[in-house]
Amino acid sequence: MTRGVSAVARSPLSEEVKAELSRLALKVCDARVLAALLPRAGHLGVPARRLAHVAEGAVAGPLLRRACCRRTYLRGLFLAGGSLSTGRSGNLLEIRPPPGETARARAVLAREGLLVHERVRRGCIVLTLRNADEIAGFLRAVGATETLLRFETKRVSREVRARTNALVNADSANLARTVAAAHAQVQAVRAIAERSGLRGLPEPLAAVARARLRSPAASLSELAVRLGTTKWVVRGRLRSILEVARA
Ligand SMILES: [Zn+2]
């Protein structure tokens, strides 16, 4: 039976959290919590084993009366069977509580404002968090501040990248629209020129028509500068030209 050693559990971030958690100093009350929790875990990695050894002598007394002990309990849960993975497909924090520990795990997590989802994998209960804010909340609660910083940095850069991509896409959509509009305007001017000549147009429209023919790729603002008028006037006149061509 494989417990706590899935591919996700071996991801570098999981090891990083565990290494950081097992480096944190233990109070006497906290050692008690870990002494009660860790020996019941099915599988312990090296950092957790070291911590379990430190906590070995402690007598498992009344548990979780203090806030520090509740947070230590969460540390123990992660050390005993936790994993964290982040990637393009999202974030996933999993906790596989030792046997008989699920209800308490859920309750302590809820007290920290973390509402876990629960599922069963190969007969074992797995508690999961996917929401980045909640995962950050967990890392903060257990005192994994270095990992929290890395996690938040990754998250921010992913969000910035996503926003940048959205902007780039919006820009290229705008550009495509502009090019299509300019193309339609050139076609309209050509149609009018072939049909009746541009001289048939009122002079302001004829001026815009000639400017568009000369600069098929120019933006409205550029045409406006050349004609000594505003972008809005140019836009209105080009619209009129399209109507004349359609008529
Ligand atoms: Zn304590």
C-alpha cells in the first residue's frame, strides 16, 4: 500500500514545506501534539521522522487547548501526510490524516477558516484545498512563511502573465478590427471613384477619401492629423463615404 508517496507528494514544493515545518522550534505543549499525532501516520518522510523523534519523550496530554497547539496540529497533519502542488492547471493541497483523525483534522482546519473538500482515494480519506487564498491561509497558519512567500510570488506572476496575455489578445483583436475597417473604407472609395469619380463628393468627404486611398493602413488619428481635423470628424466622414458607396 502506498501512503503519502504519490507523485504529487514528491513534488519539490511538498518537500520544501515539510523541511520548513520540521525546522520550526517546538514548545513543550506543541511537542505533545506531535507525539500524539505523528506515530500514527502510516508513512513519514525524513523531516517528519526527525521531528517525531524530537517529540518522542513528550506525554500526550490534553490536546489543542491553545492556538499554538492547534497550529502545531496542522503542521503535524501536513508532515504526516500532506502534499502541495502548484502549476498551470491549478493548486492542490492534500492532507491524508492518520487513521481516526479525520473529524478532528476537519474541525481544526475549519477553525482556521479553511473549508476542506473530502474524498476517498484507495480507501483513505483525503482532505483537499484548491483555492489559492485558502492554501495561502494554511501555509500562514502552520508557519511555513518561506514557502508562503514562494507560493504567493508564483501566484502573482501567473496572474500578471494571464492578464498580459488577455491584453495582448485584446490588442490584436482591436488591430484586426482596425485593419478590416480600413480595408472596407478603401473598397468604398474605389467603388465611388469608379462609379462617379471622387469629384462628385462634397469636398470634405473627397479629402478624407483621397487621404484614405493614399494611406490605406493609417489610423483614424493619423488621418485626422494629416487633414488638420479630429479623429471623430474623420470617423464620421468615412462612415458617410461607406453609405455613399452602398447607395
Ligand atoms: Zn502549544
